[in-house]
Amino acid sequence: HSFISSTIVYIMLRVLPIQYSYKVVFVFVMSYISGSHIYRMYTDYMGWTLDYTGSQMVVTLKLISLAFNYYDGHRKDTHKMTDEMKRRSIRVVPNLLEYYGFIYFFPTFLAGPPMEITDYLSYMNRSMFGNLQGTMI
């Protein structure tokens, strides 16, 4: 389920106009997770089952934040953006390896907390660690 929804969102971010993509992504992923919860309530009402919806909720948050960060990277009214929004914004959609790495990053995939794409990318290229001369990584 997470692969299907994240692949559809990746295509949306690549194809849809930027001014609409974050809204469409939000509606799609919220509908997807809502439909999953409604189906689970219908088939196993008041039961307890560990299924895909736990990790799908974390993926939903990651996909929404990515879509909004991408939109923020292309906003014309930057004077209305907070410093945090400016820091988190991205100008380009990550390539597929970075994208799926972000979605399935193990420390945040199963239980969260979700992280922003900018944090993930700076972690992966080690820029978040600053100057680490003389240390082994």
C-alpha cells in the first residue's frame, strides 16, 4: 500500500501544475488512508489487528509535507512565508532513489516520527553534520 500511494504521489508531483499539486496530493493521501481505515472498520469492527495502516499513516504525513515543501519552493509570495517554511522548501522533486529512500527510511517508516525531506537529504549527504575533519564516518 505504501508503495502504491507513494508512487502515485511521485507521478502527481512530476505531472501536475505546482499550484495545484499540493492540494491534490493532500486530498488523495487523506482519502487513501481514510478509505483504508473505513475498510478495516467494516471488516474487523472493534477488533485489533496489526496491519499496514500504522505505517501508512506515517507515509501519509511524509507525502503531505513533501508536497507542501515543494509548493513552498515555488511560491511567489515569499514575504508571507515563515523562516521555517523557507528552510524546508525544495525547488525540485527528488530523484526516485532519494524519494523512496525518504519514504522507506527505516527509523521513521514504521512508527515515526516523520521527518522532512530537507532533513533526510541533508542527513544523506552529511551536510547536517557540518565540518567533521579528522573523524571517521
